[in-house]
Amino acid sequence: MSSSLKFISFKFINFFFLLVLVSLPVLVIRYDVLVLQNTISEQSATEYVEQLLLLASVLSFAYIGWDNAAYRRASFLIAAFFSCMLIREFDAFFDHLVYHGFWAVPAIIVALIAIGYALTDRNNVLLGLSKMMKQSYFPVLCLVLAILLVFSRLFGMGDMWHQVMGDGYLRVVKNMVEEGSELLGYTVIFYASINYVFSYIRIPKRQRATKLTMLNC
């Protein structure tokens, strides 16, 4: 099989995997609403899947950093960013266990530790980040983070849905839209994260060592 045919086949497989993956949010929300018959609250299958996808994304970048010192600080910095997002998803747990808004405390601690570690070798972290930003999946991460952090929040604002549904307002409808867009965002983040790992492990180990030397120069 020629290299071109292998490349095309791989891209088609990747595309079909993405088709299956983006159906996950719909299936999970249908399970919440039709089977569990809940309003997609903090204790729902949707929330649990979001947390699992974020955890997988954290572990993906943590693996790259653990395996290669050249990308260690950059990867740990990205992993810490997603860890803070994961902690935010446990806000209801922290609200009940400690006090409202306590999730910010462990998130800030994780962020400060990651930033402090990155600053121990600023040249290395800058070079590592620049190389990771050159990957084809970095624009995907940027786009989905914009959708997740801005679009889903604005689209899920309650006043708009009160205006649209009027007296027939149902909170579950608003929750479905907001959590559905969030779950889709976390799904795509997971997709980009594992593709970072796949791109990394396809590099022969000897070349990884060469890249390490180059980055440390």
C-alpha cells in the first residue's frame, strides 16, 4: 500500500471516528431525559461523561509530559488548564462539602503550581508550547474552547429561553441546550487531546530523543 493511500485511509478512519464521537452528546442527553427522566442536573449522566472526557484530556497531555522532558512543562501547563476546568465541573460537590465557590481554591492552587513549575525553565516551556501550537489540532482546541467558554454560556442564558418559551418555560429545555453544547465541546477537546497523543507516539523513540536535545539547546 502506497504512503498516499495509507494517509488517505487514516484520514477516513479518523473522520468516521469523529462522526461516532460527536453522536455521544445526543445519546447521553437522550439517556438522561428519556431513561433516567431527570432535568440534567449536577447529578446526571451528562455531567459524569463531561468529567470523564476532561479527565481523559488531562491524562493525555500529562502522559506526553511524563514521557518526554522536552514537552514536560508545556504539557503539564496544558494539563493543569484542563484540570482547572475539571475542578470547576465539581463545583456542586465542593459547594455541598465546604462552601459555595470553594472550587476556585483548588483550581487556583493547581494553576499556581503549574505556572511556578513552568517558570523554572521559561525557554523550555516556550519552545514546547510553540511546537505544540504548530500541531494541526491546536486550532481545533482553540475553536472548541471559544465555543465552550463563550458560546455555550451565552446561548444558555435563562432570560432568552424565558422569552422564547414564555409561560411554557421548561428548565430542562435550557439545560439540554446548555449542557449539550458543553458536552459536545468536551467531546471535541477529548478528540483533539488523544490525537495529540497519537501524533506523539507515532514519532520513533530515537527521534523523540533528538527533539529533546534540540529543545534543550
